[in-house]
Amino acid sequence: MRENIVALIFDFDITLSPNFQQQVIFDHWGIKADDFWKKSANNMKQGYDMEHGYLKALIDMGKKDNRYKLSNHDLYRFGQQVELYAGLSSKEGARSIFDDLNDIVNEEPYKEYNIKLECYCISGGLVPMIEGAFKAHGLKRYFKDIFACSLDEDEEGFISFPKETVGHTIKTQKIFMIKKGTTPSLGRNPIEVNEVFDEDRIPFKNMVFLGDGQTDIPAFSLINRYGGVSIALYREEKKSDGSVDEVATAKTYEAGYTLAIKSKRAEQLLSADYSVGKPLKMALMHHVRSISNQIIRDAVK
């Protein structure tokens, strides 16, 4: 029987994790994040795009000082230290939102119609760090593909040159790969994304995209235009005692509202909290059911 697939597509930094993933590296090195991002910004002034700018800064630091040399395995280990939002991790036997979402499609009548749930991550971050985070939090089994920046190593085994970067418009290319079924997990060559297919593996209308920032705008727009669901997220800012900082959170909310809702790029703006009873979890549960119900209606026409 033909698989009918619902796809959840996530950005990573600030969407799945409350911090930029590189922060764990800066903490280990004992450097200020602002100092690193200034180097990245200076590279952008020289004509580098955002992703190449920060990757050059990361590689150059290792070239100038052996203390900052990194291998891909180092990045993987640092990724294992990355924190995720509440409700995501299944570490130490915790129940993840992904367990609940998969339970939905295993119910009847969805099971009868062979409805499946697939999750993807599309990020301007680093593949080995995201892989490390998913491994540490027990989420590897839920994600079919990770699309992010990757780095080659030199003869000594240290990162030396970008293999692939994922930025604004490349995110839309990856969404088309998901749509057409030309992803690495299916054993396909990514260049096949440019070919014409008689049928989509996952139509846009079966997709939910979640993101938080400027690099997600083209993806929001693409998903919205073709009938999918787009959800913009904002981060609750915390005080030193762990309570919500309403003043700081209001600023992140306003930024998200201007970016996504006021501009009509996303349908919803929700706090990035995936735990039980929170609006984001309720929204995802609803959308998985809603898309699954539409798949059934289309099948019986």
C-alpha cells in the first residue's frame, strides 16, 4: 500500500534548542560569543554569506591557535552537550513529544490508510553537532534526514573547508528534496531534485515547517504558498532564578510577530515549549491529525 506521509520540518537553533549550538564550544574555550560573532560579521563585510562567514571564523581560529582546533568528532561530542527545549528529550526514559505524535498515526483510522510521520531538520548549524544532540537526547530514531552545514578535514584530521552550507534559499531546496523524495535517507542523488516527477512523495500540503528567524523566511513563504502549515517560534527569556523575564520575552515575541505574523509569512507564533499542555504541543498534535484526516478524505473521493 502507498505510504501517505505527514512531514514535520524543524530548524534547530532557537527552534529545537534555546541557544545557538556553538555556545557550548565557546563555553569550553572560555571565550565570549560576541567576540566570535564579530569575527563572523567582519567576514560577511568582506563578502562572505552568513554561513560561510561563521564557518571561516571557526576554521581560522583553529589555524591561528592550536587550542581551538576542531575535528568533526569534536563537534559531535560538543553537540551531545547541547540543551533542547522542554518536552523534546527522551533521555533517561522521558517521554518525548515525538512519541505522542507517532502514536497519532498509529491509531485507527490513520493506520488503516498507511499514514506515516517523518521528521526532518534543516539548519544553518553543523551536521555533527545536531547528530550529537539527537543522539544524546534519544531523538535520532525520529529524524529521517538532517540538512545542515558540513566540513571537510585536513590531513591532520581538523576541520579545514566547508563541504556544504545551508542558508536562506538552500532551505527551500531541501524542502523540495523532501517533497520529491530525493533525500539521502532514500538513497537518492540530491541533484535529482531538479528533475520532473509525476507524483510527489510528500506534497507541500502535508508539511509543517517550524522556524524562528531570518533564514527561515523563504521556507515559511514556500510552505504557506502551497498549502502547508508554517509555525514561527519565539524563545521565553529567563531570569537568573529560572523565572520568565517578561520584559525580555516581550522583545523576542515582538521580533517574531514582525518577522512572521505581521508580514504574513507564518500562520502561528508560539512559544518554543514542547511540553505537555503547552500551545506548541497542542498545535503540532492538531496539525498531524488534521493533515491525516485530509489524506483520508482525499483517498476516499
